[in-house]
Amino acid sequence: MKFPPFFLSQLAVVGITVLGASQVQATSPDWPQFRGPTGDGVSEAKNLPLLWSAEKGQAWSVEIPGKGWSSPVLANGRIYVTSAIADAAGEITLNALCLDQATGAVVWNQEVFRPDAGQIKAMHRKNTAASPTPIVSEGRVFVHFGHMGTAALDPDGKVLWKQESLKYKPVHGTGGSPALIDGLLVFSGDGAEAPFLAALDARTGELRWKTPRNGSARKNFSFSTPTPIRVQEALQIISPGSGYVAGYKPSDGSELWRVSYGEGYSVVPRPVYAGGLLFLSSGFDAATLYAIRPEGAAGDVTTTHVAWTIKKGAPHTPSVAVAEGLLFFVSDAGIASCVEAKTGEVRWTERLAGNFSASPIVAEGRVYFQNETGSTFVVKVAPTFELLATNELGERTLASPAASDGALFIRGETHLFKLTP
């Protein structure tokens, strides 16, 4: 049986709006959460590198202690990641790290949790104990380690609050990142039993609500990151789990609507909302890519609000990206596709080398597809396939890239890289 990597880890965001980090304006030079300023992999960053390798195009590379697949996040000239680090006695600590964006120098390395050995369960070979990506907002860095705890730190690395009460039985470790939505830190606890969606008060860490999942899939575990959307001026939280995706009311976590996808489980991709449609994948064993119309949705809308579906090349792990009315995605096995976002009409499909876990990003009219061995394929945003560059970094990576004006940041298995033109 094949299982997904759980490379997601979100760090920090500066400048919260009504929706929180997930709605920071796309013109922001920062990359404050998983999948960037708007949480969908699309960036307005300029002067990004097109060509690089293990020998050239690197402004710097620095070794990151421990193990982690949290993606790098950028805010106010700093970079944030998390890592699981073994101390001299062999005990694991869960740390948040802050680095200088210009030089790569470590500004601080703060221990946040020291879990019991039993909490660090056997994981999938692609997972680590530090896979969710943090968030930075309003001078706070939010870090999440799934069933082992959640915390907020200040810009100097001081722990402001911790939450360790939301326990669940993980399968293959933890992976889904949190989302900052209307003053709430929202994340899923989709483990082996009694899966749920929860929201903490971002100021205090107190539990605001916890909504049980009530699907019928035989396997409960999933790893997706929630996405906030506005439908007819009303805010919703979109969270896929095993068997179905649902829209939730932020104030109390009540379910507004759902679309079922049967036995789909171990759902990883983060939903993307563009052009009035919600795009998401149904997970293992056989993924289907869904385009859903959330407007007017109430109750079970499986038969009424699905605009189109695609099975061929649907991703199990990478999220999708939308640009210029086109939807771009890549399967775990390396089949990249471009379809019309409104209709699902296929414009092109091409095989890229290797297997894929990282989610693609879009900037400057390019799509950056990064595979698990550190190769990045740069493709033109266009309805016909045009490969602009293939870049070999030379280090395994499952984390998704981050973009800022003049640079890309990629986390490898042991190093963090800054790539420049």
C-alpha cells in the first residue's frame, strides 16, 4: 500500500486580516504560511531564478539540525522552519528555528516540546515529527506538531502559550498544517479514531470549538490543511477529511455543506479556491480531482454542486495551482497536467522525471514543479506545454518551495537553500 509524505509544516505570518494569514494580499513580499501569501501557491514575487544547480545559483545553503519537512516561511526578512532534534541523551525535542533571510544565519533555535517517546509513533518513511508548516502573523509565530501539541512564540523565540490537550491516535505521524482564520488557529485531527476539526483562540491557545467528523470511510486518517474562502460575503472553512470535504462555520465549527467521495482517505492536498470553484483531490487509493461550486451549497450537495472531475493524473499529495484560468497539477508519479479551470478540459499532460510530494508554486508566468530528489521543472503558464528549465539541486526534498522578490527558498533533507538569479 502506498502512503503519502507528510511534509507540511507551517510557520509564521505578519499582518493578519479578517481571514488571517490565509488572506494576506498577494503583493506581500513575504511567504508567511504553507503555500504562500494567499495559501494557494501563487505569488507576485519578481525576479525569481530560472536556472540553478548544486554548483551555481545559490546565494547560500545552511545545514538545519534534526529532521523536518515543514516548508520554509518568510516574514520581515526572516525564515522560519520546525525540526525534530535528538539531544545528547537521544531524546527528541520539537524545535522552532528562525534564520536571517539575507545570510542564512540562525537567529534563534527554540525548544517548544519534549514529547514522550511513545508520542513519536512509527511514521511513514517520508514523514518526520516536524512536518506541519508554521504561520507568522501580528508578531507571532505559530507552530504545530499535530497530536504532540501546538504553540505560539514571539519574534524573539519566547514561547507565549502551548496547547497539548488535543490528543488523537496518528497514523504514519502528523502532517497537516494549521490555518489562521478570523482569529482562530484551525487544524485537523484526523487520526485512526474519532477524527475531528478544531479551532484554537490565536491569542491564548484556548480551545474554541472541536467538530467531530462523521463520515463513513473505513479509514479515518487524513492530513489536509484547511482553507478559508468567502462565498456571497460569508466566510467558510474548507477542510477535506476521509470520505468527504465540508464547509464549516468559523464561529462554532458547525458543518454547512459537504461533498462525499466514498472511501477516499489519507487526503493531503490543500484545497484551492479560484474563479468560484473549489479544487481538491480525494486521496488514496485512487485519487479523483474535484471542482466544486460552493455558492448556494447547503447540506449534502454531492449530486448538485460538483462542476467536473478528473481521475487521470490526479494528485495524492501535491496541491494544485491556478493561474490565468488554467489549473496546473502533478501526480505523485510525475504526470503534470494543465486543464481549463472552469470546465476541466485537458490542455496538456506531460511526464516529468521522478516522484512528487511538494506542491507547485506559480510566479512570473511560470509554474515550478519540484520532485522528491531535488529536481525542479519550470514550465510556462500557458495552454501548450513549454519546459523553460530543469534544475538539479542535488538533495532530496519533500517540502514545498517559498518565493520572495529575487529569491526562491527550498528545504532539503539536511540543508536550507536560497536560490537567486
